[in-house]
Amino acid sequence: MATSCGYEFQLRHFRFESADESNFYESQWTTCKTVFVIYRTVIFLFHWGWLIAGWVLAKLDHYYTLTNWSVFFTGLYFLFAFVTSIYGITIKKEYSGPKTDPTLVTDQSSTTSGILKQGKLNILHQVTWFLHVISTTYALYVVPVYWVTVAPSQTAEKRAMPISVYKHAVQLVLLLIDFFVAAIPTRWVHVVYSQLMAFAYAIMVVIVHFAGVSSRVYGFLDFEKNAGTAVGILIAATLLAPVILHSIYFGLYHLRMLIHRSTGNGREPDAATDSSKHNAAPSHDNPAFSL
């Protein structure tokens, strides 16, 4: 399966517009909104239970660690995803029929009763999509960095603390499960948003240093002992790491769609055919993909 640079680098992809609204209301594997709402409710409550527990135990941690940023943005994502799924099951109009890419819809100004226009995402969808990008990237960065650079210097008792295990392992597992359950697409150009958030975190670390709060966020990020190394790490973490991590998710998105097609659920309708005359199964896919 493949995609094209011409498709991926379209301007509309930068604006979180190139998806169908149902991508946020339904799973990749079923169009039953009720099932999806139940899933969203469970995962939202589960994560927020741990998030609140982390706040209660805040005296053992610091707000400026990347781990806490990651858990917080994951919480925001699950919150908005939950609210969006509720919105999807309560709106009166819903899209019926095969799901094609919004670019294949030549007249988005006209609608038929009972049909939801494709490509018209509102702010709720767009914020959910943005948080999806940020939370997945943060978690995939935090977990390996923690176990490779931080965990070895901690006591076994501290590593085994339930809240630590959740933040540095379970959270990523939940996001990976969600990545394959949900139908939210992955656009490679969204890597710029991961870079922007990484830049925001780097600025925060610098402010924390100069404000005298802490010059040592992690052992490898110590402005007092080696400012040059710390600056170099922040630059690499801002420019290079998001590209690598987001590319991994982009590859996983390809894998998800390959599995989706292999199960017989990914048949794309003919763009030149009137979809109302067919009963093809809905497909959350990128039409640039081809087998």
C-alpha cells in the first residue's frame, strides 16, 4: 500500500480539514456509535482517574517534567474525544453511505436530508485531532526516554509505584490501542504541530532554569552542569524527535488501513459513481492508498 507526496502535502491537511466527521464518532472497525461511546467513556474515566491521582500525589513530582506534560495532554485528548463521541451520537444528521475523501466531493455546499457533509469539521473535531497528534507523540517520546535514561538511576520501589507504571508504560499502551480502535486519520504534515509543542516545552524548561526554579529537569538535561548539552538536546527534541516519532505513527496508520482492507472493510467506492445506489461498507481511509 502506498500514498503520494502530492496528497500528503496538500494545504488542507495542515488545517485539520481532510477527514470525515464520522471518523470521530465511529471506530475503524464498526459504525455503531453506541459501542464507540462506551469505549470512549471507559478509557476517559480510566485515564482521568490516574490523572487525578497524580495531582493528589503532586508533591512527589514536578509540573515541568515531560512526563506530566504527556499525561496532561493525553487527558485532554481523551476528554475531547469523549465529548466529541457524545456529540456524534446526539446530532440529528449523520452521514450515511460510503466514506470517501472530502476532495472527492465536488459540491460541499449542497446536502441531502439526513446526510452529513464531508470535510466540514468543526472546532471540536479539530481540537480533538490536534490533541490526538500531540498526546501520541509525547507518550512515544516519554516512555523510552524514561526507561533508558531515568529509570536506571531510580530505586526499584520508585519504579514500581503504580502511578509511575501508569505514566511510563500503561499510558502509551492505551494510546496505541486507541490509535488502532479510532478512525482518526494520520497526516504526515501534522508533524509541525508536534514540533511546535516540543518548542513550547523547551521554552518552558528554559524559563524554569532562568527563574531559578530548577536547572536540572532530568539527569541528561542539566543547565547547571552542561548548558551546551542541554541546549543541544532541546534543539534535537524540537526539530528531529517529532519527525521520527510522527513518522512511526504514520507507518502505523498505513498498517491499520492495510489490516482494515484485508478484513474486507476497506473497499473504496468509485468516486465517479453515485454512492447512494450502493451499499458498500463505510471506509475510513485515504484514497491515495492503493493495494
